[in-house]
Amino acid sequence: MHSMGQDEFISIHCHFCNKAFHGRYAKYNLKRHFMIHRGEKPFMCPYCSHRANQKGNLKYHILSAHPGQADIKHIERTQSDNKTTKI
């Protein structure tokens, strides 16, 4: 049986919109959520000008908007210093 640790009772809220995050990954999810408020979209589509704040969102975009040329194995994250890092 799984024992509940302290991390599973964590509850934190976004200070911008008051959205609640709970459980073991609350801090991680809140940090990722902040990207929305900051307007960060580090994942760039290699086929058009679309940008996404999460890799999964870019994968969905590529598969739905560019089905014939979708190569999601080479999605890159644009860094602030104009370098890219493969993920």
C-alpha cells in the first residue's frame, strides 16, 4: 500500500490568478504555470511561426497543423541568448 508523504499534502496558489496546485508536483506545476503569465513560449515550431510554452503543446500543434511533415523528435527549446537546446 502506498503511504502518503508530506509532499502529497502541499497546496500552493498562483499569486497572479489564484489557481491552486496540489500534491507532490505542486511547486513544479506552479513554476511551469508562471510561464503563462510571463508570456514565455520557448518552444518554436520548425515549420511556421507558432510558439508554445510547453513541449507537449508544440507536439500537438505540429501533429495537427503539419501532419505530412511532422518530425517531433527534433523539437528544440529556444534559449534567451538565441541558442537552442534539443530536448
